[in-house]
Amino acid sequence: MSTRLSGQALMAQAIYGLTNNFAVLSAGASGGLTLEQIINPSDEVNKNNLNVSFQSYLSQNFSSIDADGDGKISATDMQQYTNQLSQKGLSYQELMQLCYSSSASSQLEEVLAHFSEIDQNGDGRVTNAEIAAYGVDTEIEEMEENHPKFQPTNISNYVDNDDITSST
């Protein structure tokens, strides 16, 4: 592994994508976004700046993001949700939907390939701390494989006769 595995970039990518798409969809919407405004954005929304994957995530997770249950996702709701994602981590499906792009990173590929090993507490989500810990553990294993510990064998001890007689 040439670079240490870290979840910071993956988490930042997911949160940036969600907040950026929320901001794009919010153009012209006051008081927050309704599910209808996410699914069918108004003409005021620059659709070229939307990512379909993030838009789909927002619509699929609408009720989870709408913390106060008022039928709209406000900026406060979005902030609370992204803070929660940062703390609780991302599921396998969230990584696939929020972090996978046409140029998927080698770090994402490694996290997906070793997801169950990285998910140390078995909650179905990986946090930055779990990803970093897995990266360090993997580096240690690689170092131990490439640089085995020195195991001395057939070493004779040299004892000077003067040392033996002086101690008796």
C-alpha cells in the first residue's frame, strides 16, 4: 500500500456532494426543499450542476434528513444530517452511491473490498477512524511480511574467565 488508507477524503466527498446538490436544488426555494422539489427541480435550478446519484440519495433518504418532520429539508436539517454521517460513518451502499464516480479512487476500492474487516464494531458502517485503523494495521502487516523480525539462532555466549572468578 503506497499511501495510508484514510476515510477523510471519502467522507468529505460524500458530505460535499450532498450539501452541494442541496444548495443547487435550493435555488429559488424558500424555507427548505420538499420531496417534490428534489424529484422534479424547478426551472430555476441549474440541472447541469446536479449529480443524479446525490439527488437520488436525497429523495430516498428524505424522511431521515428532514429531522423536524415538517416536510421540508432545511439547511439546518442538512447540517445535522451530515454531522450525523460524519460521526456514524457510511454504509456500503452509501459509499457506493455517494463516493463512486467514473474515476473511483483506489482508496474507495480498497474500503469496499475490505468493508467487513474495516467495520470493527459490526454496525454496518465505516467511520474515518475505522478506515484509518485498518490502514495502519495493513501497513504493519506488510512491514512484518517484508521485514521479518531477527531471530538469532546458534549464538554462543562468550564468558571471560576473569568475570567468573571475580564474582565468586
